[in-house]
Amino acid sequence: MKILMINKFLYPNGGSETYMFELGKQLERMGHEVQYFGMEHEGRCVGNRVDAYTGSMDFHGGSKLAKLTYPLKTIYSSEARQKLRLVLDDFRPDVIHLNNFNYQLTPSILLEADKWRKESGHACRILYTAHDYQLVCPNHMCCRMDGQVCEDCLGGKLTSCIRNKCIHGSAAKSAIGFAEAAFWRWKKVYKKLDAIVCCSEFMKKKLDSDPILREKTVAMHNFISTKKAPAVEKQNYVLYFGRFAKEKGIETFLKACKALPDIPFVAAGSGPLEGELAGIPNLKNVGFQSGKALEKLIVEARFSVYPSEWYENCPFSVMESLMYGTPVLGADIGGIPELIDAGVNGELFESGNADALTEKIRALWDDHTQLDAYARACGTTRFDTVEEYAEKLMPLYQG
């Protein structure tokens, strides 16, 4: 089977790229042929046979002239259609697997993919893995700039994006986001998708608010490659690892740290609110960690805290902590409750409620017997491997 993976970034940039690269490698191990399409970039590490890619679009840099043309290019890209057609004519894929494509590649590539399969007469399935809520929310997070969860656009009232300045707090950028979403909703472009893979039941429910998407969605939790860590003696600290940002609940977490001065906390990560971690005596900020260093921090923690305040989809941090034998105290929001077996391998608390988080941390910290039971239960926690995940994709690929 020939599979064309599409993503705006073709270099390591975040979770969606990790997903695509790992899945692509597994599909090749299974004997399938995989090629990639997206933006050109000096860090690009995958590609296609005809070397056709779109020009890089840097919304945070670039020339003044380039920035003037971005508003139109984020809605429709003739370049993306032309370059994609070169790949399609050469590769003739059996499956086109879309990942993140809005704004840089634009949904115009869906028009070209559908046009190509009709003109060529080649049977080709078009799938999309939803890594966020872009298809139903212009700012892709269902969350306003002030951190408030928002579902206004899910009902089709897209003007809320402008009124609330949902995109970077800018009325102009929010207007562009509104125009992009409204135009493609009017064109009903997403009807051309054959299947939409949602990484949580929660996400599926939100996408199902659109009747065009409802019959196409399938819930499949992400795969994880983390292996069981060896048994080690737990150390005396509670761990937060992730981005230091408002939507991640870092402010709520810091309130709990200050309210529990006798409990040692460790924070590993980086982000815009990093400065707020300073000056808290019982909190040690070790900065961004990865690889063996991060693994050691997770494995040795008494438990980890995941205090997110936006509609998380299928957070890898929660899965990783559980697979490493460390119980998770997670916010009861988005797809988080689907990953934690509350009362078995961790617990939940009301998202955004600092008092509830403080109370839960105190109770867990003081109850070694309960924590030990949770840690043992983590040993039986199961998530799909990439091999299992790829096998589950096959029926969707084959139609």
C-alpha cells in the first residue's frame, strides 16, 4: 500500500510530528511505501520522490512583504495545490493521511486531493488525524486568550472568534481565523474526508457537533513507545512536567505549591510563565528535560500532577507517567479522565480549582499505602504500541 503523509511541518516540531514520523516508520516496517508532503525547511527530515514542497511560512518572522500576503495565503494556497499535484501524479497513493495542515497548507489541498482521485480514477482514501479542534474552532483549542474554556464556535457562531479576539488576542488575526473557518465551512470541504481519527472520545464528541464530521469520526487513543521502567525507590517530591503556560494550569499548580510548604515539588519544562516559578522555597525548577534525565524524574516521583485547564486531547505526559509507574493526579477535563483510572492508578480533581488540587495533593502525600497501591496498578496500565495502533488503522486505510 502507498501512503502519503501530509503535515505542514516535516521536521521535529511537536507531538503531531512525533506521531507522524513514528507511524510512518512502522508502516514501512509493515511493508508499505510512505512519502511525505508539507513545507520546505532547513530541518526537513522526510520527503517525497519529486522533491515538491511549499515555501516556508513563518508567521512570527519574515519580510514585511511576505506578511502582507499571509492573510490570503492562510485561507487558500494555489502553491500547495500545485505542489501536491506533482506528488500525487508521481506517487499515486492509495491513502492520503492528513495531520496538521490549516493556515500553512490550507484546506485547499483537500480540493486537489479529491480532484486528483476523480480525474485519475485511482481509488484513494483520505484520512485526517485530529490533533486539535481546528475543524470546529478557529483558534484550535476551544479556549479564549484569558484561559476560559469556550464552545461558542462549536454551534457555528464563528463570529465569537472575532468578538473574543481568540487568536493571539488580536482582532485582525481573529478576523482572518474567522474568514478561514467560515469560507471552508461554506465550501463544505471536510465532506471530502473519508475518516477522521480523534485521539479521545471527548474530542470525538466535540467534532461530532458538526453534522458533516459526525459520520466520519473514530476515537483512537494515541500510541506510546515508552517501555516499563525498572522498579526504583520513590523519592520525596511531587512532579509537574510540561509547558509553563496558563492553559496548562501552571498558575493553579503554583497556588497549591505555596499552600503546601512542607511538600517538595519539582517542575520540569519551559514556557511563558517560567518567571512565576521563582521564589517558591519548596519548588525546584529543573528546566526543560528530555530523554534519560526526564525518565529518571518521572520514575522517582511519588506522583505527578497534570493540572491542565483546556480541553486536553490525549496528553502524552499522562500516559508516560503511568507507563513509568508513577500515579497521576490529573484535572478532570478534556480527554484526561479517559487515561486515568481514578481510584486505581491515580485520581482526578476539578480543573482550575486550586483548593481542590491542594486538598488532593495533601491527601495523597500523607497516604503512602494508597500511593503504593496506585503505583503497583500503574504496572498493569496498557496503551497501544505503535504496532497495535497501525494495525487498527488498516481497516480505515482499506475502507
